[in-house]
Amino acid sequence: MRLRLRKVCDFMQSRLLDGIWNLVIGENFKVQKSGFNPKTAEDFTGCEYTSIKGTVPGNFELDMVKAGLLEDPYYSTNVLKTQELENRHLWYFRKFDCDFEDTERCYLKFDGIDTVSEIYLNGELIGKTSNMFVAHEFEARNLKCKDNELVVHIMPVSIYSRDFEIAPSCSALP
């Protein structure tokens, strides 16, 4: 995921929001059982799930390697261990300030969110994604000059896809 805050006006202003984010990782069964559905950074306080630093743009498995929670997936058969993580919910969140003089007509542009997500800005759902191969842009309706909170909830696509019927003529693996 690559993220840019941009302002539409007579000329384009933008700010990258890449870098180090907070990352919370939760197993689907536990998330569903508890009803955990955070929308702000405060909602993560005291949560029972794995919390590490994540890099945006990046990959959560590599962030887990950096945190010492996963062995190098590029060594031996370690890549098979990453399959056990396909049922994980990921929450990337951070706070940021808006550098623009006013916050009207600002948009958050996401490149490559893999794959299904919900995006919350200051506790309000501003968008959803379901395709990692296209950019997604959402109006930052409740953007403030200071202390904005952005939460990106990436859902496990292997679980999400179970809600869709597969035609008998389809040759793709479920």
C-alpha cells in the first residue's frame, strides 16, 4: 500500500504518508468472536492482538520478520509458514497533520491495498476497497489541520472470498 494525501486546487499539492505505521495483526476466528472493530487509534489500547511497527509501502510478513515473529520466508521452506497467516486481519494506523492551509477538497489516494479493506479517517468510514490492482481515492471529508487518525483495516481475502458463489464452470481454485 502506498498512500498520498493530496489537495485539489489550481495546482496540485500532495504529501506522502508512507513510512512507519502501527500494525495490529489478529486471527480471523478471534476477531469474529470478539467483534473487534477499531476505527480510531484509541480503540487499539489494550487489545489482545499482535502489535508491531509496519512499513508503508510494505508487506506485513516482512514486518513480522523484522519484529522477530516470523522466520525469513525466503529461506528453505519457510514460505510455507506464511500460508498460516492468510486468515489474519491487519490494521495499519497512524496519526498525521495536514500541511495544507485549508482542508477542503483533500483526498487520500491509495495505491495497491491488498485487497479488501475499510478506511477510517478520524473514526469515520471514508471508503472500501476490493481490488489491489487499481488505485483508490477517497475524499478526506473530516480532515483536520492537526491530529488526524487514519486506520486501514485489511481483511483476509481468503475469508472474504467465501461469501461469493463460484460458478461450476469456473476453473479457479477456491
